[in-house]
Amino acid sequence: MTERDKEVLNMQLTLIPIFSKAWNKSYSELADILKKYDVLSYIDVCYEKFNSTGK
């Protein structure tokens, strides 16, 4: 796993509880949404832009 992969994973894991709270969804419901819309892949592709904006 590259350093970038570790940073992307950290961002994904950081965003999951934020999404859950913001959307008032359980982790199970959130997993379905993230999978349906391929959100985690999108975070990977756009990592550099996301990372430059902070939380």
C-alpha cells in the first residue's frame, strides 16, 4: 500500500461518520449508499482536491 493509498483510506474512514451524522443514516444504510454511487472510488479519484480543502 502506497503512502497515497493510506492517506486516501484515512480520508474515507474520516468521512464515513461525518456522512452518517449529516445524512442521519446508520452505517448499514450508509454502506448501501456509498456502494450504489461508488462514493469511495470518487474520493480516491478526487483525493488531491478534497485534501486541499480540509474538513
